[in-house]
Amino acid sequence: IRQESEVVSTITAICALAIALITSALLPVDIFLVSFMKFPNGTYKEWAANNETRGQIEDTVLYGYYTLYSIILFCVFLWIPFVYFYYEERDDDNMNKCSQVKNALKYTIGFAIVCVVLLLIGAFVPLEAPPSQNSTQWEKVQYLFEELGSSHGLPALSFSISSLTLIGMLAVITYTAYGMSVLPLNLIKGTRSVAYERLENTEDIDDVEHQIENLKSKCKDGRPLSSRDRHNLQELEGKLQVLRRRGRHLEIAERNCCTKVGSALRPFKILLGVFFILVALLFTVALFISNLDKALHSAGISSGFIVFGTNLTNPLNELLLALQPVFPLDYILITVITMYFVFTSMAGIRNMGIWFFWIRLYKIRPKRTRPQALLFLCMILLLIVLHTSYMIYSLAPQYVMYGSQKYLVQSQMPSAGPTSGNATFGTTRICDADAPEDQCIVTRSYLFLHKFWFFSTIYYFGNWAFIAAFLVGLVVSCCRGKKSVIEGEVEADDSDVSDDEYVH
């Protein structure tokens, strides 16, 4: 039963995460298409000069987002909850499969209702007021339906996805920010010596056994132990059990070839750790500059702190704009950024575990993660990848909005010569808010990200919280010593998985 549940939960996690990564991969394609429509001099290419052709391409990308985001909603609100509750019910051996499915569907319906409510809120809260305020109630309802139909459900889907992205933002602040500091510093510091740890553990076992013998010697003449001594004896026996388990794990780790290979790859790990910490600092600086730009040059909180273009030099934005004309390069960089967020998030979850406020629900450990914990992990990573699109916009706003598009500005200057008059000169400018409406095309991704201004406002403050969480995590990671070879494998409160499940 356990093997089957692990297989199903693993397949579910892989499929859901794959969909999220494919969705994030659509962002550079979207940017490439709007950039590819124009020449470097700012004029449209022949095939893109027609508005209908441009509209067809934009609609194709939009329908791609529709499809992938709809699948994500299905995974988050239906499939993953159903699988999770099915295996929660399966823990009761007396329950048959029909009852399990029925109970799992009962709980899943609650998630489905939440999804429907989010879609309805997004669909029936128009962004613009009806033309006439004196219209009847029926006309107002009819107007709402027309709005929904004319926009192809974009607000409904955007509101639902933005709500999920908001939860993803909390996961990014909690796990990714900490993972960005703990992953590189763990690689740089390395782990403690296995032989030294075994010696230290053996000394601790001897010490605890000696304390237990001293306590038991008090009742050799038949006198009962005091309540305090009984409590101390119980604690010492529990501690001895944990130390013996640690000893078994350390013995396995010492014989494990992976430990020896890890020691041989120590220089490579240090270099990788230095690279990861430099990337983390680059992201933090780029995010700080972007947020500072919004604080200084945006229209304020009521506009969602939206900035059209960049007023301060952002290193990551400039790098992506430089790489964008050569299509695969920026695509590779976006993929690297996304995978970096995934790996650092996994490192943060691995070190912290899955928490609900102050209650730790599950631990994430190699070969010992429960199927329910794996599904939780999958859900968190899916929401983090979903938030990655907005993070990339925060890191490189100009690139995400317009790509490398430029537009032509006609200006007249007096001409010198025998015939006096004005000559017309054309200069190219990078697309920004001042560009004519038909000269710069905004990416479809941007429409999804900024359909509702209040989400953008929350994301803005979330970015400041992310920077603060990263700096705190960096200080904490620097103050901690080297981690154990069997970090997190043996703990006193291991009640979710038996030790025998993976030792034997």
C-alpha cells in the first residue's frame, strides 16, 4: 500500500511541477514574439505590419496561457487535494475504497468551491464602471456578462491565478529567501567529519548509560524512585534511543560511497556555493533597485506601483535586454533563474520542513518523505514557480513588458543649404509608456500580472519582505556551524515515520 501511494503521489508531483515549469517557459516565448515583430530600427516587419496578424499571434499566446493556467487550477483545487485526502483516508485500514473515494471527494469539493468563488469574483467585478449609472439591474447584469464574454474570461482567470500567486509569494518569502542563503553557505562550509561524529556520539552514549546506571542504583534495595528521578530516567532512556539510532545512521554514512565521493568533490562544491551566493546577491540587488525605482517613479499605491520602463539602471534587466536579440540566450537565462528558485526553495523546505504557522506538519528527508508530505511539497513548489513570473518582472520590468522593442520617433530639424526648409529625421527609442499605442506591444504575460492593481501593490510590499527575509536568513546561516552528515535524519520527535522503514 505504501509503495503504491508513493508512486501515485510522486507521479502527481512530477506532472504538476512539469506544468508549472512549462507555464514559466512560455514567458520568454511571449517576449520573443513581441520583440521579433519589429526591426532594430523600430519599424514593423512586413508580416507583422498588419494589425490582424499581430492580433492572431497575441491571441495564440493568450490561449496558451489560458490552457496552462486552467490546468494549474485543476491541479491545485482538484487533483492534488483529491490524492492527498484519498491517502489520508487510507491510513484507516478498516475503510474500503468506495468510502475513501467518497470522503476524498467530499473534502475536495470544498477546494472546488473556493476555485469557483475566485473565478466568479474575477469575472463579475468589472475594472471599469458601466457606461450609464441610471441603467436597470438587468442591464447591469447583462453588461457584466458582455464584459466577461468580450475579454474571454481574462479577468476571471487572472484573479484566480493572482490569488494563487499571492500564496506563492508567502512561500517564496518563507522558503526561497531562506534557501537562497542556506544552500550556498552549506556548500561552502561542508559537513562535519563522519569519524569525529561517531566518536563524539559513542562518548555521549557512554555518558548517558552511566547516568542511567546511577539512577537505577538508587532502587537496588527495593525503594521506589521519586517522581523526579523517574522523569529523568525516562528522558535519559529516550535520549539513549536517539543516540543509538544516530550511531547506526553514522555507521551507514561512513560506509556509503556517496560520502566519499562528496569529500572528493569538495573544491567543486565550494565553487558552486560561491556562484550561488553571488547569484543570490545579484537577485537581491536587482530586486532592491526595481523596488526603489517603483517607490520613486511610480504613480503610487493606487496604481499598484507600476513603472513603465526603468529609470534606474538594473543589472539583470540590462543583461536580459542584451541577450534577448539572440533568442536561445535569454531563454536559457530565464530557465536558469526559474530552476535556481526551485532548487533554493527545495533547500529551504528541506531545512525548515513544512509548517502551518507554529505547527510543523511534515519533514522532508531522502527516502523517508510521506506521500502526503510529497504532495504538500509539490503544491508549495507549484505556487512558487507560479510566483516566479512576477519575480522575473520585478527583477527585469522593461524586459518582461516590451522585450527589446524599439519605436521610431519622427523629428524635424532645419536643413542647411541652398533650399531652406525642415528635414525629417527618424530616431529610435526603447519602448516605454510614452510610446504611441500602436508602436509598442505589451506581452500577454504582463496583462495577466497586472489586471488587478491591488495584487501588484501586495507584490511590491512582498518584495521588500523577501529582501528582509533573505538578509535575516543570511545572518542566521553565517552564524550556524557545519551541519552533520546525517542532518535531519534522526530527531527526538520522529513520530511520523518509523526508523525501521529505511534502515533495513
